[in-house]
Amino acid sequence: MSTTTPTAPAARAATPDTLRAARLPRWANPLLALGSVAAAVGIGLGAGLHSRVQWGLIAALLFVVGAYVLASVVEGKRQAKDRFATSMVWVTFLLAVIPLASLIWETVERGSKVFSPYFLSHSMGVVADKDPGGGINHAIVGTLQQVALASLIAVPIGLLTAIYLVEYGRGKLAKAVTFFVDVMTGIPSIVAGLFVLSFWILILGFDFSGWAGAMALSILMMPVVVRSTEEMLKLVPNELREASLALGVPKWRTILKVVLPTAIGGITTGVMLAVARIAGETAPVLLLVWVNPFINNNPFEGAQGSLPLYIYQQYAAGSEASYDRAWAAALTLIGFIMILNLAARGIARWKAPKSGR
Amino acid sequence: MDISTKTATAPPPPPATTEKKRATSGATRPGDRIFLGLSRGSGIVLLVIMAAIAAFLTYRAALALSDNTGNFLTTFEWDATAVPPKFGIAVLAFGTVVSSIIALVIAVPVAVGIALFISHYAPRKLASPIAYVIDLLAAVPSIVYGLWGAIVVAPNLTGLYSWLDTTLGWTGVFEYQGGAPRSLMTVGILLAIMILPIITNVSREVFLQAPKMHEEAALALGATRWEVIRMSVLPFGRSGIISASMLGLGRALGETIAVATVLSPNFLIGASLLDPGGGTFAQNIASKFNEASEYGRDALIASGLVLFLITLLVNGAARMIIARRKEYSGANA
């Protein structure tokens, strides 16, 4: 080594290092980002553009173009294309975050105006839609009951179907069930509502009720439960099943005592996510539950309230006070769903089947 | 479902061979027979429900169609409560297809970008929180999207629409006469946001399955990251992107309340996408339902049947593409 060191710097100085292509320094990107944001603010102020969205768009455009030009000058065309793709991918991600952030921000800001314990504990029974006051107690009662009833129908059927598909399913029936579960996931919620409407209300002649809504919701919930349970059951190691069967335990007891307990965390998560999904469904409720501003504790008789429906109806009422109530109800609904989501994910992490060895 | 993706990379137990082994044992005990019966029964219940949906909707739709004095496919009216009822789905079909296509055109490139971001670009530690953020978009109920779209988004679009009108107004498609932009375009933008998560999630799953060997081979030949993606990830994931888009399309076609909240409907087919008007199947059902007589409800059910068949076709096709890809893909072996 010592003999080569004196010559090395000289050689490097004489001919440029051909094995390493020129690269932009690491600080080039942040600097460019900062520069384009500053330029965008300058242009925005100069041209008198009020919308911050336009400022953001100009900044993004400047950055993407700047990165491309800079890279093609320093690093060559292929690297420039690569940088262009990278910045486009980042831009798409930011594009997706903006609506989510805006939606949550607006809901929290506008919803907190009338959100209070009073709002949660009172109904709209004696309050006209254009007047301030009133609350969502009737809607919360309705939604909770409808979702609970829907889960009572959908969870057992969904669980058993998933068990059938994973533990027993072979042949044509299993294939058909798998395919139709997938297709069922895509059924528009309004179609499920129309189905229950046609057979329960129009043909059998029953009245609008929370129960009718729950039946439609359960149709939407079943495929979700089946799919997630199936995924979880597939994760249970076969060694566990074999060990249990080798000890002479009947298959059904193996499933109940070994397979299900192993997967219970994931299954709970799936069920909670399914509940979160149907709690926000409006269309079937709109067709089947009707609207009732009073608290109705009996889901089997008469129209009920429902949170999503309440939001729709208060929005349609179109007064300042009803908009406030709609936003507050939206905040409640989003809060409920987000809490379910977070809890579900917490359980998933906590009870995840240990696949490591 | 980040658990499933994590564990799916570990070698999964081969189910097919052990299934056969287990099939020879048991199944004679009464408990086993009852349990098998119950679980097979629930599977059959699911199939029966699907069949019942088709049957009942067809039955009620047939009742409505037999009295219809208009042409169900071409009439530009919806007077189902009038005494000789006259209704047709032309406007609804147009609006549904147009708004869904707008949604797809916006959502697919963005969703593919995000999927690539999560699978190949984001720092590894950030990838799963980002996937979670995208899942949050899916968790927001459609009525909240509708409220947000009508009160927050629509008023902010007037600027964009006037600009489109001055630059592209001569095409007719982007003509905009001012006023609240509760148009098919606004609906399309909102739908794009709503179907973003499902397209992202399905394409991300596919991108993650792209054979690592191909990527590493490309890298070893000196390809840049973009070239790796273009040469080995995207060709592998093409069918996945197609089926993901079709699943998104299925969602967009059937979306009800968000559309009903944002759109200000009428029964005309206008050339302009930016001016209010038009309608979709689901939106029409939701907005006409309250004032409909029993016959009017049957007419709405008839339009719902069309929607059901369309979504059935789209979703079925998407699932078939996914299933076929699974069979020949080497990554799952």
C-alpha cells in the first residue's frame, strides 16, 4: 500500500475517475425543495394568488422540473429520469395525504362547534331542523343497535364460512363460495338495501325498522368477516392441527380449541374492522330504517335514527344550525370508527400469531 | 392487513398436501358431522343470499318494467310516479360511467404511485405507517366524504373550473357557466379519493410480490431504481394494477351517498362535465326514494338491478384476473 500512495493522487488528478459517475451531493435535494418553496411563495405573493393549494402546486412543479434539469446536467439522462420518477412518486403520496388531512381538520374544526355532552345525550324530538339545539342520542342508539344486530347475524355465518373454506373446503362448492365471497365484497351498499326492501318490506309487508337495516348491513359485513377470518386461519401453523389430531382430538374440537384460539386476535381485528365499515353505511339505512327524530329503543318496530342518516338529513335540511349538527355528528361517527380501527390494530399487534421459531 | 403481508413472506405451510392427509381421518363422529354441516351450511347461505338478491330484484324489476311506457334503456326521464309511468336509465348510465371513468383516470396513476412509494421508495420504517394512513382514507364513511365534498371541496373548485373553462372551454367538455360546481366532474374527483385506498392496497400487494431476483438482477446490471421498476416490477404487476382498477371501478359505480350529497342532479345529458346536472344509478335511488310510491320503488329497484349486474360483471372480472395471476405467478410458489 505504502508504495502506491504517492502515485495515486497524481493519477486521479490526471484522469477523472471513470468508474464513478458524477453524483449530485446529498444536500442538493433539500436545498432544491427549499428553493422551490421559496420561489413559489414569491411567485404566489407577486401574482396575488390567494389559494395556498396553488402555491403548493407551483412549488411541486418547480421542484420536479428543477430536479430533472439539475440531474440531467450533472448525472446524465437516465439518472434524471430516475429522479423524476422518484419525485413524482413522492408527489402522488402528498396528493393523497392532502385530502385526508383536510377532511379530518375540517371535521374536527367545524364539528367541535356544537359537540358537547348535551349534544350526545339529547334527541331531535322537539327541535325543528332549522333551529339550533338538539342532539344525536336517538341516532347513536339506532346505529349501535343496528350494527349489533347486523354483527349477530354476520359474525357466526362469516366465521363458519371461513372455517369451511380453510378447514374443509375442497371441490366445486368451496370454489364457488370463495368466488362469490369476493364478488359479494363489491356489492354496492344500495343494492343490499334494495334487496331487503324488495323481499322484507315490499313482498313480506313488514314496516321500516332498525332490524330491516341490520339485515342489509349484515349482507355487507359477511364477506368482510369471511375474508379476514380466512386469512387469519390460514396463518395458523399446520403443526398445531396435526399435533391435536394425533392426540386423538376430534376435528371439530381441534378447530374450536386449537385453531380458533390461536387466530382469535386476528379474527377480532377483522370483525372490528367490519363493524367500523358498516357503521358508516348510509344507503341501506336510508332505504330501510326511515328517519325518526325521537329515541326508539326497539329496533324491531318502527323507524329509528342512525348516525350516517342523521348527517345526510341534517345536511339536506340546509340551515346554519343543521350544518353545525351534521359536522358534529360526522365528528362523532369518525371518532367512533377511528377508535374501533385503532383498537382493532392494537389487538392485532398484541395477539398476533407468533410465526417465528 | 399488514400482518398478513408480513407473515406471508415466511414460508407458508403447504395446505394442499395436509388437507388430503386429514381427509382420510375422522368425519365419522357425530360432533364432526354436525360441525361440518354447520360450516358448509353457512357457505351455502352465502350463495343463497347472492342468488336471492338477483332473484328478488329481478322479480320486482319485472313488475315495474311491464307497466313502463317509456323505453327503459333510452328514455331521458324518470316519471315513475306519473300515471302512465315513464322512466329510463339513459341519463343514469351515462352519469355513472362518466363519473367513474373520471375517478379512475385520476385515481389509478396516483394509487400506483403511492403503492410504489410504499413498496419501493419510502424508508422502510415509514412504509407501514404510510400504509396505515392510506387505510384511514378507506375507513372514513362515505357520508362524511359527501359532507366534506359538498361544503369544503366544491366551493374550492370554482377557480380550477373557471380556468379550465377559459383554456379548454372550446372543447365543450370543459364548459363552465359558474355557480356551485356540483357536477359530474366534482363527483369524479371525490370518487377518486374514495377509491384510492383499494387500488393502492391491491397494487401494493402485487408490487411486493414482484420477484426479488429480477429486481436484483436489474440492479446488478446497473439499472437505476426507476429502470428496475419499469423493467421488472411494473410488467409483473400489470394484471394486478388492472384488477385493482376494476375493483376501484366497482366501488365508484356503486357509491351512493357521497354522490347524492354532492351532485345537483337533473335528467339531461350535457356535454359539459363541469356544469351541474346528470345523475348516477345509486344517487338516483337515494334521492328519489323518499317521494316514491310503491310502484316508484319498483322502478328504482329495476335501476338497482342494472347497477347490481354491472358491478357483478366488473368485480367478477377483476377477481378472475387476480385468481388467474395467482396460479401462474412464480412468486407464490
